[in-house]
Amino acid sequence: MALVVTTLGAIPGAWAQTSSFSSLDQTVEETTQTAMRRQSGSVIGAIANHLHDIIREILRGRGSSSGSGDAPTGVVRLGETGLSAGSDGMKYSTWADLSGSYLENKQGGTNAYQGWSQTYVGGIDTTLADSWVLGLTAGYVRADFGVPSLNSGSRHDNGQVIGPYVSYIIDEHYSVDASFNYTQLQNDVFSLAAPPFIPANTRHFGSQRYTYALNGNYYRDIGPYSVVAFAGWIYSLEHQKGSADNTGANFSSANVRYGAWRVGGEFSYNYGNFEPYLPIGFEHEVTAPIDGTGRSAIVIGAGLRYRLGDAIKFGLLFSSVQDRKNLRDDTVGANFRLSF
């Protein structure tokens, strides 16, 4: 979950999203923004959650190595020695995060769609001087939507994502992190004809997506309880190339944007090797939604982490977007981390 800083000259505010194309163009742009909102959020969220986990372990490791019994974040938890960068013997980690989201636009009409977005990302990073975490992430994203306004046709995208991330620990309670990723996508749009409902129009085009993010984070341990809070900004720009469908009709290029402020955190409880946690967040979109959905949303969820020794962690997470007008967005995911 993250915050965006853009080098494209955009500043936080209520940007207008122009859309002066045909209904097919509009449908493509709407589903593009939906896929971009979910996929960018999932990738940035996976990076941010991984960094939160690593930095908590660094801070706890500092406390345990000092012999004071108290971690800078509060209290060193029983049996924890500081995973990943918290230990002199573990300066590297590799991780993976897999998630699937069910999305449904409930407004109806040309804005209606439903389907799945999938995100598969992983990364590797290193810790420097117990203060810096530097890493690289890469993965694959995909979205498949049924679109009634295309005569029950469909819209699909898939592609590869890659980019760096960095985090700096300011002191025992605060850190900042930034990330950038580039996604190369292939897109397909199918519009069906009347019976026998065969594809009447097919369109294939490429697009490039650029996503920037920045977070400020806060950490606190209170006995077996832990709190992580963040405030951030995320911004994505996807450039769709001009293309032609199978009938020879031409479609111009387009830029689709998504930017939002985000605040939130998680509350967790350590119970042996298990750590149940409850994430919660609030998002306000500053780019204009073009799919009939609202600007603001609350995100709630429930998750569980399991620690296997000092080197391995597994996790499961379910989250749901609430109070965003006309949109259902439910996500289930799993993650894994190996420190060495």
C-alpha cells in the first residue's frame, strides 16, 4: 500500500480524465482504470507489506542484540531473534506474493463489468547497515472481465512487471519507502455479434504502465501486540497504443491515470509462531474515476502469518474494499519469505 510521487509533472489534486472516444473506447478505458487500480495497488501493497515485516524484524533484532531485553519498537517477543536484516547472519531475503481479486461494477449500463484480476510478484533484497533495504521486484499480472455492453463480450490484459524499491529506517519508530515499477501489457477486446454470438470485432493492442509510490511508516510493539501505521501516495499512468480492429476501424492512443492518497495500518498479536493481524486502510482517489465508481473507500481485512524458525515466514490475507460507490473488490492472497 503506498503513496505516489510522479515525475510526469502531475501534482496532487483533482485531475480530469478526458474521454472523447467511442463507446468501445470508453469501455476499454474504464476497464483499464479498474485493472490498473487493482493491479498497481496489489503490487505496491505486496512490496510495502514485505518491507513492514522486514523493518519490524530489524528493529526487534536491534533490541535483542543490545541485551537490554527491550526492542526499540517496544518489547522483543519471546523467541524472536530478528529475522532477515535483524541478524548479522541474515542480510538477504527473497519473497513471493500471490493474490486474486474479484471485481464487479454494479452501476450497470456501459459501465458494467465483472471479472478477476490476478497478481503474482516476487522480489529479492538486501539490508545495508541495518538502516537501508534495497530490492528488486518482478512478476506477472492479468485481468479478465466480462463486459455486457460489448454484447456480452470481454476484455483481457496480461503482462510482466519489474522495478526497484528502497526503504530507510529513520529511527526506532519511523521509516520511509519508495518504489517504482514498469509493466508491459498485451490487451484483447472481443465484442460479440447477435446469435450465434461469435466475435464480431476483435482488437489487440499493447500498453505500458508506470507506477510510483512512497510511504511514511510508524512501528510500535506493546507486549505481544504490534501496530504498524502508514500514510502514502500512489500514482499510475498507462499509455495505450493506437490500434485497429479486425474490421479495419482505427482507435487512437490514450492515457489512463490513477492516483490516490492512502492511510492505514495493521494490528497484530504474537501467539507463539503464529501472528494473526487485522489490516485497515482508507483511500481517496484524486484522479477522476471514469468507470462510475466513487473516489473514497475503506479497506478492511484479516490475515495470519506463521514463522518457521528464523528464516521462513508464510502468510495468508483476505481483504475487501468497502464504501466505494458501485464497486465490489474482494481479494485473497498468500505470501512467503526466506531470509538468508
